[in-house]
Amino acid sequence: MPTRQGSFRLFQVAGIQVFLHWSWFIVAYYGIQARMGSYTSLLWPVLDYLALFATVLLHEFGHAFATRSVGGRAEEIVLWPLGGVAFVQAPPRPGAQLWSIAAGPLVNLILLPLFFVAAMVTESAGWESTNPNAQNFLMDMVYLNAGLLIFNLLPVYPLDGGQIFRSLLWFVFGRAKSLKIASVVGFVGVALLAAYALKSGSILNMVMAGFVGMNCWRGWQEAKLLTRIEQWPRRAGFHCPSCEKAPPVGSFWRCGACGGSFDTFESFGACPACGMAQATTGCPECGNMHPMGQWVGDSGSPHRR
């Protein structure tokens, strides 16, 4: 997954910071060169590639704002040569996850007919002969949004289509099993993409297959962990303020001072080895951190489920 390492901050919108990886400029150079054959001026392939940049960014903002609309967190977007990633954390509910993921392709679904209508109108106006660069640009935007829409909707985890598929399965099979199924389907997609990359000799497709395969493996490992978490006995009387799940019973928390493992709910947030009180307690289900006081009622007694 891309991270902020090797990236620099571009700007911020509504509290969401946008970063660009340095390698984007290398790929942009070759991308602009590849587009030169469609235009008669260097300005237009540059605009074409910048439009790709803007479209991917709007796609990621779709994920971010949708996540926020269901009560999730979205504070960072990283753009890199293979596209973009919105670092979002939607609530662990299938409906919230579904909307958070589907909103990205929805942006392309909205842009596609807009550019298509514009291209048809300008073609009727004779731009093919009077302004061919602008006409080619509009048609490229049609193909770009159609390509991004189709590619992202492939049911291959962790692409948007694979995550939408997983969210739909979640309603029926639950959180862990749905991720296992989506990861297995993703591995099949990776194998097909790798075979196509070898046949076509495409280095880019091979890199993409490796990226998708790596994240399928991470999804599979996460699914195994979620399965173990679901089987743990639960501590009655407490629940996470974010996801409402009761915490597991056992020494699954680590002290920030001495590094020892302990059951934070048995000692009410204090490490029994060194006595250090932990400022926050992490939820194994959703990963959110909350002060121990938020896991109990105002009177000091634990929340009842």
C-alpha cells in the first residue's frame, strides 16, 4: 500500500490532506509521451494527464466524503503511479462499508455521461475538423472514466469491486467469512491478471498483479485474525463506544511503558506489572482507541449490552 513515505503534501480540503508520491512525476513523463500521438501540441497531452490526476483524486474524495457521512474517519489521500488511495476507516458495518467503497466508482459513473454528452455535442459542432485537440481530449475523458469504472468494479479484492462484493457478502456471511471469500476470489483474479500480463508482456499489469496479490494475502490474514477474534470469550458489561462490540477476555493489550501483556478490563486500564495507567484502550474489532471511562457508564459501572 502507498504511504506518506516518499510523498509530499499538496493541499488540504475539508480537513483531508492530499499527498503526491515523487515517483508520480516519472510515470507522468512517460504517460505524456504516450499521449503525444493523439495531439498536435504538447499542451494537450499535459492537460490530458493532469485530467487523469484530477479524476483519480475526485474518485478518492468520493470514498472519503462517503466514509465521513456514515460516521467514519477520512483524513488522508495519497496519489501514486498506480492511482490513489484514500485512507478511510468506515464503521464496521456492512452498509457503511458498502457506501464508503461504492461512492468512488459512483464519481466516475457521474463523470462518464457528462463527458460523453460534451463530446457528442462538440462533434456535432464540427470540432473534429476545427478543434481536433479539444475533441480528442473530451473523447479521452470518456475512455478514461469508462476504463476506471470497469477496472475498479472488477470483483477482485482489494479493488473497489472486490470490496463491494465483500460488503454484500457481509450481510449474509458475517465480517470474517465474507473477507475470506472475497480474498479467495481475489487470488483467482490475480492469477488471471498475471497470466494476461505475461502473455501481453506488460510490466505495468504485472506490477498491478503483484500489488493486488499482496493485498489479497493481507486480506486473507486479516480474515483469519477476525475469525479468531469472533471465537474469543467476551467480557460482559463492557462494549466499544465505536462498534458496540464487547471486548474479548484475555491478555490482548500491551503496556506502553514496560511492554507487558495484560487484560486491560481486568485491571481497569492499569498495567499490573508496572502500575502504568493506559490513556486509551484499543478495540480489537474496529481498531478505534477510547479512554477506559468511555467503556463504562457515567456512574462508573460498566455499560450493559
